[in-house]
Amino acid sequence: MSRAQKKLNQNNIEMRKTIEQDLKDFLASGKKIQTIPMGVSGQDKMGRSKNIVISRKRRTAIRAT
């Protein structure tokens, strides 16, 4: 195993421990994990788009002289 692989594996182990601790803290605070049934999505039932507005800044046209 190369040094990079060992470091990557160590980082993964640390990340898993962090996630596990965060999950324990989340549940200990009284919060619950919601299970979403298969086939349910966040899409609008009417088929409308859910666009996200990033900026309301208007684009200006570049004029050639």
C-alpha cells in the first residue's frame, strides 16, 4: 500500500468517526431521522419547474463600436 493510499484510508476512518459522532449528537439532542419511501421525489406533482434564482442582476448587452 502506498503512502497516499494509507493517508486516504486514515482520512476515511477519521471521517467515518466524525460522522458517527455527529449522528449520535443529532439523535441525543432529540431530533429524528426521517425515512423517505421509495418513489417519492421533491418534484412538483404538477410538473412545474422549481427554478432557483441565483442572482437578480440584469445582464447588460455588450455594444460593438
